[in-house]
Amino acid sequence: MEQLKKKFIEIALPQAAEVKNLLANHSEVVLGQYNIGQVLSGMKGMTGLLTVTSKLDAEEGIRFRGYSIPELQEKLPRKSPDGEPLPEGLFHLMLLGELPSHQDVDYLSSDWQKRSFVPKHVFNVIDSMPMTSNPMTIFSLAILALATESKFQKAHQTGLNKKDYWDTTYEDAMNLIARLPRIASYIYRRLFYRNDQIEPDPYLDWAGNLAHMMGYQSEEVKRLMRLYMVIHADHEGGNVSAHTNHLVSSALSSVYYSYSAGMSGLAGPLHGYANQEVIQWIFDMIREIGEGDNPPREKIISYIYQTLDDGKVVPGYGHAVLRKTDPRFLVLQEFAHKYAPDNSLIRVVDTLYEVVPPILGSVGKIKNPWPNVDAYSGSVLLHYGIKEHTFYTVLFGVSRALGVLAQMIWDRAYGLPIERPSSQTLEWFKTKAGV
């Protein structure tokens, strides 16, 4: 048995017994109360999920197994001492709850390389799609096409003990993660580079290979891709893509069905699509101001006020939970200042960071006027020539697989049941409210 799976068994089985004990002996413990406003506003703030991979702290940002992003930068293994943390290390941490060694990360890179073969019929599905298709449409379909490879589905059809659901789910999750860079880069090269494909490099790490197969060979782009994959990997369990993955999985759908469904959620304008909106808004602003790539600060301020007066939002600013600048924003800003200090678009993004929060705070438009990661990510990708905005969400999706699939393995290890909350009619709510 491979070392990562063996270690997961040692950690997960005792915890699965703890979950069963809570359900059997403490089911009646009251966790809190909720109100009509929470239900009708998207269940915000209601505790309704068990998550192990990460938790969003309103003051410190996302914590992966208790570690903040600055701590991960310090503690996770890197390719070089001055480089960025490797996504393999973060997956190890999310799956096992322990910081990996360099040896652990090398093992995982090698294992994913061995699992990375993509069946020909998946490429056939991709090639059958119109060139006008949105990259996320093709990405979701390609993942569904991989469902033919599901070990869990085959094992379940032949009679699988519930306590073993996690095992073949683990195999499916590892296989899917390993194949995502090849699938994503194939879509990218087909849509934007006349299907001039680049074969994987067996000596590269997971994120480095993604950059390579997309056609970006500089070490800086590989470093950016490693960082991007780490900081977008998870955002606790309640966001749309993670929750959708969990919900579909709770019906014992395979990893492929569940993750594809999650990607359909990620594609929405209120979720993973946001970084595209940020870039479009900035380009619209620069075009309207009409003074080149370095618009005057006072005209940027005027444009922000005009955006608000028109009843629109400033994309990339505000967050449902965070009450300070998203640490992921700051990490990307640090990267940009290190590698692209003279980029004009990044200077505009920095100016926005200086002026938008005070304006939003003064007009009282939102409770949290600070930027999230989407406010910076697109500008850094553009600096390196990754200009195809519609593909940004695919990169987000590749990264998000690390968290949601690690969580799915735990869901199956815990033996969590199908998710089926109750719902009520409008009349029921009106009666409760006395109206």
C-alpha cells in the first residue's frame, strides 16, 4: 500500500469513529439558532457543514488546517529557498493535517506524474466542442468524460462495504488531480494557440508542468503558478463550488460527477468568474479616462464614484466574511512587486488599493471595503502574457480541486450521509413572521 494512503488510514479511521460517536450519543446538542433573514439571504453564517481542510477567519483570512497563508509560505516545501510553496505540500497538509517534508512532496509529485495519463476519449470530447465554447464549459465536460475511469463507481456496482467508500474515492481523487493540468492546458492550447499542444515534462512538479504545457517556460511563470494553485486551493466548505461538490458527492456520485458539478458553480459571476470582471472593469476605466496606461489618481477616484453612482460595484472589493485585506491579495502583491515592479497595470491595481477602501468606507456601501484575491490575480497573470481572461476560472478550478477533493475523501471516511435539508413554502415563512 502506498505511503500516503497508509498514513491517511492511521489518521482517518479513529476520527471516523469520533464522528459516529457524536452522531450516536450527542445528536441533541443544540449548536445555535437561525432566523428568517439567514435562510432567505443564502444561509449566511449558518453552521451546516463539517469541514477539515480549511476555515475562513474573518480577521486572518483562510487557514489551512490552522495555518495562515503567511505561515504556509514559511513552512511548506519549495523548489528553491527563494521560491513559492508547492501545491503538493498543501494537499498533503489538507489531507493529513500535518506539515510535509521535502520527501513527502517529492513523493506526491512523482505519484501524480504516474497517474497523469488522460484517455484519448477525453481529448475527443474536448475536440468536439465549438471553438466559441467557454473554457469552463469544456473543462466541466472533460471532467465528466473521465467518469468512465471511476474506480469508486465500478466498485460500488459490484457491492462495496460502506466503510470502504473512502478507498476508491481516494484513488479517483488522486487520479483526477493528477490529470487536471493536462486537461486544462490542452483546452488552453486548443482554444488560443491553434491546437499546438505541448507534451508534459516528467521531471516537473504539478503546477510547474501546468505552466509548461500552457506554453510558459520561464521559471517566474512556474513560480506564479505554484503560488496561484496554493492560495486558491480551498476556502472552507460553504462556498458554492466546495458545497456543490460535497452535496453531489453525498448522493454517492463519483469524484468526477461531483467535481464537475462544483466547477459549474465556480463558473458563475458571483464566484470564480470574479477575477475576469475585475480586469474588464479596469480596462473599461482606462479606456474611458483616455490617458493611456497610467491614468491620473484623481481621475481614477472620479471613475470609482461614477461606478457607485451608477448603482454598480467595484469588482474585487468586499467579502462576505473577511473584515480586512485578503491575505491572498497581499501575497500576490508581494509577488508582483518582486517580479514586475514596473508593470503599468499592476501600478493601477496598487492605486486602486489605496483609494477604493476609503471611498467605500465613506459612502457606507459595504461592511468590508477591503480587496479580495480577485482584485490582484488577473493583473499578475496578464503581466506574463496569460491574457485570455475566460481561462482564468479554469486555473481557479484546477487549484480548487486540491481542497474539495481532499475534503471529499474525508466525507467518505467519516461516512457522512446524503445531504437533505428541509424547505418550506412562502406561506410558512409569512406565518412564522406573523405577516
